[in-house]
Amino acid sequence: GAAGAVGSLVGQIAKIKGCKAVGAAGSDDKVAWLKELGFDAAFNYKTVSSLDAALKEAAPNGIDCYFDNVGADFTTAVLKHMNQFGRIAICGSISTYTDKEPAKG
């Protein structure tokens, strides 16, 4: 997620380049840390009632650039908010790292 070693750097680089940085993390402490790093918005994906609503609130004008290191349902939710001609960098798929069997498809 955004509070990991890679995600936290991606968010900081985005800010340096003049982008709005939005991050999702799995605890309130991690969300607070992302805000300390300068992320414009951050939310706890484990406690939001709707990932879709959290993304809409954090990025009401849509998403132009998405750095994906999670995959699965999170990425599916983000895709609904991507702007036309937006870009996605695929880095990993944290959501599947502990799966016992590979995903189908």
C-alpha cells in the first residue's frame, strides 16, 4: 500500500512533480504518517464503508495516474475513477502474495 517502502516514495515523488497524492493504508497510524509525508488525502481502506466513495471524495475530478502495487478488488475500484488517457504503473500485487493457489484468469 501507500505506507510501504515503495508506495510512500511514489507519493512523495508525485508531490515533488506537482501532482495531488492520494494514498490508502491499512491502519489509522499509517494514514496519519502518509499525511505527515505530504499526501493530499489518505484513508484507511479497512475501515471505509465504501472504497468507491473514499476514492470519489479523495479524487473528485478523477485519477490521471495510478501506481498499483495492490491489485485485485482495490485496482478494480480505482479503474472506475480513471480519467480518459490516464496512466497506470503496475508494480506488484500485494493482495495475492499470501494466496495458496494462483488466481484464475
